Amino acid sequence: MKYSKIFQYAYLVFAILFIYDGITKWNDGTNGAYISLGLAALAIFMYFFRRKFAKKYDKTNNSK
């Protein structure tokens, strides 16, 4: 389960990179800013989803 915690934080890193990319594209006036910001929102959602799933998995393993 140690790897899943690493991937949780990888989602946050990708979210920060996509937010930076979206802001730079927005300021330059190029297309694709919405896609980058959408991917950032998806990465943040995946972080919370994976965190909730990992807590649920740990809770069931500890109760056995």
C-alpha cells in the first residue's frame, strides 16, 4: 500500500503542473487552457478519490 500513497501525491504534482500550464496558456492567449485546467481538476479529484479508497482499504485490513 506504500505505492498508492506515492501515487496520491503524484496526482497533486500533476495538478500543480497542469494549473501552471493552464495559466500560462491563458495569459498567452493560446488555445488549450481549458483542457489543462480540466486535467488539473481531474487530478485533484483523483487525489481525493484515491485517498478515500486507501483509507477505506486500511480500515478493513486493520479490522481483520
